[in-house]
Amino acid sequence: MKRFWLLLTALLTFASSGLASEGAAPAPGAACDAGPTAVPTVHSRSPAAPGRVTLTFDDGPHPGKTPRVLDLLREQQLTATFFLVGHAIRKNTFRLVQRMVAEGHTLGSHSYNHDVNMALRRSGPKAVEYVRGQHEVTQILIELALLAQSEVQFEQLFMRVFEEKQFRYLPSGKLRHWQQFANNHRALLNEQGYAPGKRPYPIVFSRPPGGNPYVAGGEKWQRDVYDEALRALGHVNVLWHSESGDTHPHKKHDFAFLTENLRRGARRGGVILIHDYIRTDALVSALGEMKRSGQVSIVPLTAPAQSKTTACSSEQLSVASNPGS
Ligand SMILES: [Zn+2]
């Protein structure tokens, strides 16, 4: 784990110097007064340098679709960040999580059950624990995926940590009790030789499903709930600068629409939101064009995450962010 943090520090340093040398200035309105309790957040008004792009893929792992994305990234020698949904990590997908790490990609949490309204399901401390549980349980599942050496073992680890008789979808009511699962997970890690406080893959980044409650329409009390959970988790909250459009109700299969959005996102720079299920030929075309142009460099998420020093308050973010995901 020490190696991970050294790597992260090195990447942050590299990214910082890279941004500085290119003279990237914060986007208009980016320099909000963050305040001491602001959640570090990458969002549409965070600094972005034209042509410096971070690829992010949401909603996996998917047994049929994620391998195509991984194959393409490998062919193009590119790395990305995958925001994983906890309940999608199963015996037929856990090896994809292993493959992501082996091929140099970054993992983040996209919640356990993709509840886009998680911050308004409950009130008070229970609400915070529910949101926190969404990401804590996903982090545990990511680590079980990395530890398992067989399908049978993956399900055994799941049953042990989540105190179930068989592998199953965890109802949302259980997520609030994440602390018990975390204790079981800790005991497992101790047995496997992890020193106290060490774990296989500490998650640094998370992305709220649908961008909620930070997109237009989210209310302040909901953002307060989500912010409090993120502070407890210590996560960098990752929204996006631009999106591929692969969730658009009418145009998500439109080749020209998708490639133009990706082209525009590359010109602007920053974090591009994509999903594992994007039309493959559009992704192939757009990434190929980025590579051939010589104008675009794909950078790790640690680069735009530098902007966390200029994170805005959640109130300001609600205006700054775009709907999607
Ligand atoms: Zn999503």
C-alpha cells in the first residue's frame, strides 16, 4: 500500500507541474471560497487544460461490455478510471476488477446499488450512514475481488464479510450497517497478513450516481448529507467537465452525436464521463482521433484532482455541474 501512496504522490506532483507548465488557468468562477470543511471535488468549473483529458467509465463492471472497453484501452495504450457499482462485482465480473488494476487503471466507487436519490432516502445521521455505507460496501467488494483467487473463493469471502448464507444482492437497509461488515473485512485482512490500517486498495475517488445531489435540482440539505458522508470517507468527489452523451434518451446510439461530444470534451480538457456500455465503434473512433491528433494527452485522474484545492462549496457546485451519469 505504501507503493500506492508513493505512486499517487508522484502522479500528483507530475500532474501539478504539468498543469503549471502549460499555464492552465482556473475556469471562470472556479476559485470559490472552499472553506475548511469543503469536500474536495472535481467538477465542471475545476481547472482544465485543453487537450489534457481524463477518461472515466461508470456503471461497470459488466461481463459483456467492460472487456471491450479494456481491450480497446489496452490496444491504444491508454489508462482510465472506472467508477464501479458494488452490486455489479460478482463471480462473473470480479476478474475484470483484477484486470483493471493489472493494466494500470484507477478504481473508484460509484455506490453499491446506484441509488440516484440516496441522499434523500432518510434524514439525519441515518442518512449519512446510508450514503457512507453505499461507498464503504463497494470498497469492500472491490477488495474482495482483488483478493479472490477463484469464483468459489470470491463468494465465500462475500458470505463471510456480509454474513450471508449465499451470494446475493444486499438490500439497501443493510448498507447502513456497514460498520459490522467493515469489522468482518478487517478481521479477514488481518488474517491475510495486512498490518493494522493497511488494505489492498484504499479508494480515493468516488462519484455519486447521476451526479446527485450536486446537479441541478439537488437541494442543500441533501448535499449537506452527502458532503458529511464524503468527509467521513475521505474521498475526492469526482463529477465531470464533459460527457459522451451515452445516456441521452434519444441519441445514446447516435455515432455522430457520441463522437462529436467526445471530440468537444477533448478540446476542452478535464474529466470526460463515459459508460462501459457506450457504442464501441464511437469510442474506437474518438480515442483513435485523440491519439492521432497529437493534440490530446490522456492524464490520470490525479491531474484534475489537483483542483480540489479550489473546490467550491456544494451550493456553488449545484450551479456548476451538469446533469448526466
Ligand atoms: Zn452511473
